[in-house]
Amino acid sequence: MNIETEVFKKYKPDFKKLEKSCLKNNDGFIIEKKFQDDNFKAVILITKKGNISSKVIEVESNDEFLPLRIETQQGEFVGQVRKDYKNALIEIRKKYFYKNCFTLEQSNRITDLIFEKYNANPEFLWEKPDGAGVFRNPNSKKWFGIIMDIDRSKIQKNKKGFCEIMNVKLSSKTLEKALKEEGFYPAYHMNKKYWITFILDETIEDKRLMELIEESYNLTSKK
């Protein structure tokens, strides 16, 4: 994981704040911030879609400081530049970004829809994994959903990489039917007889997911 991904994971740009005080170009917005006694500057590009790219420039030469990206470069000086660069990005994050509950767009949309319909926000009960948020039925205090981040290999053979999944509770009839559809898997880390897993990667439409979440909510409503 590179420095930018680490700093901005689960954060989204606040475009209203960017509009007020940042340089614009055709692609989006540019933020420049000097650090380490003004010997270096971070140049961050934020596209209109919210994608972030950045580079570190040596001010005197106006060249990119490439050792920052070379993992084998572990000297004291390079390490300090990395540390100061990360702190500069964190300051930018505090000023121009806001935090989402989760990383992926669909995860956050579903979270918003759940709150609108059931007035339930995710509860983060554990330090690890930091992406695990539990949705609790306010009527019974039982879980009706959980979103967590895992490696794809946990549910998809021969595939690797970060993903966010959701587990919901279903009737045996609904569960059996859903498992025949693309994007649904036997429950990860839950009782496979009652729970099902889906990846929040836009494979399944929000409307379909909310139908299943509604069933899970109803099944967990009784104390």
C-alpha cells in the first residue's frame, strides 16, 4: 500500500471546500504543500471523480524525488522525507476531505440507504478488522447485517485483492435462490445455513441488495 492510499483510505474529497481555495485544471483540482523546511513540496491532483494522485518535488531542482517510491531506499534521510510527506498529506486530508464509514462507493451508498430506511448506523465493535461495521436492529438489538473488508481469496478461488462484503440473514428459500445468482456466496465467517455474503463492487444493483437487507431486518425484528 502506497502512502497516498494509506492516508486517504475511506476519505473522500469535499468539493465545496476545494472549489473555494484550490487551483483548478481541466481534470480537477491541484493542491501544493511545502514541507521539510520548504525543501520539498507535495503536488496533489484530485480529479472530478475523486481519484487522487500525488508526487513529491525537490524545490531547488524542481525534479520529482524518486527515492520516495523505491522500497529498497530505506536510509534515514529518505525515511524522514516519507514521514514528513505523510504528515503533509494528513494535514491536507483534515482540511479538504471527509471520512466515509467504508472504502467502496457501493458500501457507503448501502450504508446511507440503511440509515434512511431503518435509522441504523454501523457499529464498529473491533479494532481489527477496521472495516467491520455491524448493523443492529433497533427493535431487537440483533444484527441484520455486517460489512467488512477481506481479501477476495476468502470467498473467490484464484482471486486476490481488497474487497468489501456484506453478510445478511435470509430465509432458507431466499438464500437458496440467491446463491444461484451472480455475486452471491456462502456466508463468510457466519452460519451458512442462515446467512449469505455478497461483494459490494457494483455486481449487484442496490435495489436488489436492499430487498435482501429488508428481509434480514424483518427476520431479526423479534426479540
